[in-house]
Amino acid sequence: MQHLDLLSGDAAAVKRAQAGLAAALMDEGLPAVDVVALVSEVNLDLHRRVLAEALAASGPPPVPATLLVMGSVGRGESLLRPDQDNGLILGAYPDEDHATVDGWARGFAERLNAGLDAVGFPYCKGGVMARNPLWRKRLAEWDAQFRLWAERRSGAALLFADIAFDFRGAAEIGTDGSITAGSGEAPALRRRLAATLAAIPALLAALAEQGERLGV
């Protein structure tokens, strides 16, 4: 009960309490895979908490947005101190509105990534974060990016694909400032990615070869 009480504190306190909770559950004999699942869900909830704080400081977005989490958090197998792997799917808007939309997204993403770092999710050394323009864009642009990686199949394309393809939608952000724990545009992006992989299956072979070479 003491460990559960700690999980009701602020975001930083919850992150600090994770290790004690995990140790207590392991001592009780709970399978490691179940402990990891619980830790991952706490990490996902912390992302939503920090997102809410960043949104309150930034104001509502000019278009709907979906927070994507990738890497270990996206797979649901993150441990106690994963770094950040996140991005934004921005709702459709005409090109002439880019300055307005990206102006909001840039400030929001900086607050989001700084907030996550302060809580205990370090900045990604590879820059896989929403503050990087590569990781915040419209659905069609995400689709085009994935297809480009599939066609190149080397270097950074494989490294980024290995992280990004584990994405899941963590939260939806409405233009009224609302936040819901839904998938938003993530399922649509998953369908487009499946079509790309079906059309260019050589990418999967390249990823498998890279995984075998790098090891675990």
C-alpha cells in the first residue's frame, strides 16, 4: 500500500517510486514480464501527465494531434529509465498554414520533451523526439517518410525504422485542449505502413539482418 501511495504523487515522485514498486513485486514472486508490463503502463501514464502540463502552457493546438510513443515504450516493454522516443501526428492542414501550426507544435514539443526529461526520461541521443521536425508532421508526410526509409534500407533509415515502427498512439489532443487516452491517427498510420511493407518487403529483410548483426 505504501508503494501504491507513492504512485499517486506528482510525476517526478511516481517515476522515483517505480524502482521500489518493481522490486517489491519481484520479491513477491510476480513474473518479470508482468512487472515490466506494469512499469511500462506507468511510463505511458507519465507521458500523458507531462503532455497535459505542456498543453496547459502552450494552449490548444490549431489542428488535432496524436502523441506517438516509440521504441520500448511503444512496444510496452520499457524498463525503469528508458530514454525518449516520441513524435506527433499533426492533423491535416493546408501548406499555407504551416507557419502557424508548426509554431504551436515547436513550442509544445520543446515543453513536452523538457518535461519528460525533468521527470526521468532522458533526451534521446539520436534526436527521436517531437522537438525534432523529422518526428512531427502530417499523416501523409509520415507515410512518405516510411516509404523513403523502405526504399533506402541503409544507415539512418534502418536505425530510425527500427525505433519508429514500434509506434503506438498514446494520447489524442483536440483543438479544444482536450486530451483522451486514444490512438488518434496511429491506426491509420499503421495501415499505411503495412501497405508499404507489403509493397517493399526487402525492408523487413534488411531490418532482420541488422538485428542479427547488432545483437541484443
